[in-house]
Amino acid sequence: MSPALAGFTGEPALVPGELRGYRQFRLYSGGLYPVAMDRMGAWSADTQRAVCAKSIPHDAPHRDCQCGLYGWYHPSDATGLPGGVMAVVAASGRTILGDSGFRAAAARIEAVALPLSVRLNPVAALRARSILANSYPRVRLYPTRRQMLRDHPPERMDALGITPRRNLARRYARLAASLWIILIMLSYAWVLVPRPIMAGPLWRLVWIGVLVVIVLAYLGLAALARRRAGPGPGPPAASPTSATGDRG
């Protein structure tokens, strides 16, 4: 079961074949757990079936419920969890199509890519690869997200009346981080500049003006990154020990 998030609501549809999507998982010793509902357990190595946890039984997904296995049409939307495992999923069966993502009755994991923080840690990377190889032997593990998306690009949704657009949240976040680094470097440079040069009022005004512009640009880019970010993973739940060092 997954929460009904913005961009995941719409009319139910029967999708012929499979519909490609993207999402993140938490990698624990037991396998790949959904971000928002990890207490429901790890996804199956074969086909995962959606089950609603509400007391009134009904087929999942339902238009007026929160149930279903979700995925985003474009990989740029599936970036809400820092350190999460990026995955390509193939949805099938009854599917609710939204503006930016879908909720499906069934889905299977096609491919995964470990986050950079795990790949840079040899011990964590070895453990993560071992868990994936044992729990998901038919799922292809890619060394990088870029290589995975090269082999599993977003599908064209024009025939279904949907036009997914690239989410620029990651780009804005990177630009904001770059500006923050520049701001720190300029702050240290202030100490290295000879005092006679900085004694003049003009230089002081220029220096302060540059710092103000950088701070305002950083705040603006950070706000854009938050506004354009995909739906959050939801409240944390009690989970088994993470295989990658994350706990929630």
C-alpha cells in the first residue's frame, strides 16, 4: 500500500502490457522496502501485488483510497529520499494514471542502482550487492544511475494523454549547493585580502553586494528545489537494520 500523493490520482485504467516507472527503496538486510510503507515488508523478488490494509476489503488500487504500488513516469521525480536505492519498476494490471505518476495493482523490479554514498563505501557496497544478489537474483544491478536510465529510459505517454516533464529539483539543489560552497570560499578569502585594499568603502560595498547576491540566489534556488521536489516519503516507521547505514 502506498499513500495517495499529488500527481498519483486519476481515473482507473487497464494498461496493456507493462508500464515503466521509477521509484526509490530503502535497502535493509531483508531486501528492498518501500519508502513510505516499509512496515509492509520487502518487495517480492517476482511480482509484487498491491493489498489495501483498510478494514473494508476492495481491489487495489482504488480511486477513492490510498492503496496501490506507485511509480513516477520520469526518474527525476523519484529522488525524494537521500541515500535511497533508485529502481526501475514495470507495473501491470489495474492502474490509476496521474499527472506525474501511477498507482498499480502489480509491479516488478527490473533494475536498481545504488546511491553514490553507498558506492563510495566499499564495505556498504559489498553488503548491498550481496543482499540484492541473494534476494533479487533476476534484478539487474547497475553501477550508476546514468547507465541504468540509458538502458531503461522513460516511456512516451503521449498516447495516454500524459506529457511527463523533467523535474528540475535536483539541478536547483546542485546549483544551490555550489553557491553555498562559493559563499564559504569567499568568506575565507575575505581574511586573505590585504587590509589596505578592503579599507576603501567602494571595495567594501562591492564585496558585501556580491555576498548578498550569492545568499539571495542560494535561498531562491533552495526554495525552487523544495517546491519542485517529488512527493515526500512520508513519516518514518519502525524498520529492521538498514544494509546501507540508513535507519529511516
